[in-house]
Amino acid sequence: MARTIDLRKSPTPELPKNRQPFVRPVVVPPKHQDVTAQLAVPSAPNYLSWTTLPYEQTWTTGQVTIFTAGIGALAALVWYLQRDLVFTALLLVVAVSLIFLSRRKHKPLAVKLTTHSITVDDAEYKLRDIKSFWIDYTSTGIKELSLETNRWYLTYLKIPLADQDPLAVRDSLILQVPEQEHQISLIEAVARLVKF
């Protein structure tokens, strides 16, 4: 048997005495200035910042002294055997430079990465001027950001990451700069090998 549906108006049930009917609140739109002021203040910071040293010096003063004394002895040997003034002077300049570099105190660098640029102390590099980036993160303790720039005098810029999370840095850069592996130079490979 077919079921019949009664479509006649049924009486509206009465609300209980303690319950009020639902009234949709009226939303008054804020003024245009207030909306822009709210949008200008982000809920979370849109930049990363950290402090790091230019490089981590792993040699002790005694090791540097022994190494420079070895270079000085080699310079004396070259002068004694061959009387080559140019090579002897070059070795002595290297030894003296190593002594001064090992005694120099490095001030920490303040690094700030935003959506448009990366700032290292007072130098600002726009992300649109950076060709590619690579984060070198190895189990041996190397953790640095490598940037390939458009500048002829500074092709690669190496920034140590210190305590900064490499994944957060990568997430900030990946949408604006291509990620491409950067090969290290022979000098960098030797410096990493001897940990200087």
C-alpha cells in the first residue's frame, strides 16, 4: 500500500519558556582602514633570523704554531738548497698570514632571511638576483647555505646555518630560488679535510 504524506500546514510547536529563538547576528563590516591594518600585522613572523660566526675554527693555537713553524722550516730549507728568493718569500708570507688569521677575533654575523631578500649584517642580497641555492648538511658537522649570485666578484656566498633548522631555510627559499647542487672547490675540500 502506498504511503500518503500529509502536506497540510501543521501547527508550529511552541518554544519552551526558558529558550529564546535563534537570531542570526548582524555583522557590520569594518572600515577599509581597519581591514588593511589587520592585514598588515601577520599572525606569525614571515622571516628567519640567526646569528653565526663566519666559519668555525677547529684548530688550536698550538696546532697553528706547529704548522707555521713547519712552513718556516720549509722556507729556510728552500733558501738553503736553491737560493730561490721568490718561493722563500711566498712561504714566509703564507706563514705570517696564518698566524694573523688564527689570532683574529671574528664578530658574529646577523643573518635574516625574508620572502624578498637575505641580509648578512649590512649586506642585502635580493632573492631575484640569486641564481640557485644549495644547503650542505652532512653528518660530519658541516651545515651551511650556499648561494650562487649574479655578481661577478662574488659568485658563491657561503653562510653557516649554526643552530638554524636547514629544512625551514629550504622551505623559505624553494618557492623563489631554484635548488641546485653546488660543487665545492679544491681549496674548500682541502680546508674541510684538514679542518682549518
